[in-house]
Amino acid sequence: MTKFNPLIIGVGGGSGSGKTTVVSKIVEGIGRDQIVLIEHDSYYRDLSHLPLSERVKQNFDHPSSLETELLIRHLDALKSGYQIDIPVYDFVEHTRSQESISVAPKKVILIDGILIFSEANLRERMDIKIFVDTDDDVRLLRRLKRDINERGRDFDGVLKQYEHYVRPMHLEFVEPSKRYADIIIPRGGENAVALDMINALVKGKLQE
């Protein structure tokens, strides 16, 4: 098996910070055919052993809620030239599907997630670490829209989760992890200058 040497890029930041927009701009600039896109959210632990009433009470913003050790094994497998099977997570039922997404190694691996810089073993595998920094009120509004429209949550439930879990975990884990970033992008996907600089940097790295 041929050993790869992919460029591994991490895009972190708080929930609703605009990571998805930043990731999309990088993919657009580099080319989808050259990138493996991995969302840390895909690695939420399966809670099918719990009743739904208990699943919804879990703290999904704590690092322990994610099977990061599996993600690390997958990264190492891609670097060694092996195909991986990325889990598919159901955010309504809080369970992991029996299906998975098969992905082959490519030149760039792009990892997206709020907690990716808080995990040392994961962080150490990244060549470029980007933190998307956005004001709290903007992030909350985006979180409300996403969870209601895409994940089947209700308004009160989203606010309660934000108050009890999202904000405290952001202050404890996400915000402090910003110090590990190589690049910090203020205003997220709206910062066209920063995004152009990042795409130029990635293209330069690929040409080395």
C-alpha cells in the first residue's frame, strides 16, 4: 500500500461561527476532487442503548461525546493510503446509522469541528489549524436557525441547550483552544481577504 503525505487542515471555532462557509470556500478554491472532507460531528458516539428521553439530555458539546479516537485512526489510515468508512450520525434520534460513507485518500484532508483543537492527539496531526472567530450573538442566531431548520429542534429546546451546555462548554474548551490556531479568521465566512490568503497558502503548500 502506497503511503500518502496529505496536507491536513483543521477548521475550528464555536458553534455557528461560520466554519461551514470557510470550509466551502477552501473546497471551492482547491477543488473538491483533491479534498477529503471530514466533519467531527459525524463521530458523535452512538446513543441507541439509551431511550430517546435520555439521549436528548446528553451534553453534546463536551469532548467525551465524540469518538475522537476513531477519527484519529481514520486519519492515520488515510495517511497510510487506506480507504476509510466515515460514520453517518442522525441528529434527530441521536444515533449512529448502520450506513457509512466510504472515502479514499486524497491530497488534502479537511477536518471541521468545534472541539478539534481541544484534543491534543488530533491537533498534533494537523499541518494548518484555522480558528473561525465570530461574536456570540451572531453564533447563537445561526445555531437557532440550524437546529430548528435542519435538526428538528424547537426554539425553547435550542435556547435551553445553549444556556446549559453550549455556552459553558464553549468557554471551557472551545475558546481556550484558539491559542493553538495558526490562523484566526474574524467574522468567519464574511472575511474574503482572509479566505483568499488561506487558499493561496494551501495552494502553495500543495506545490511544495
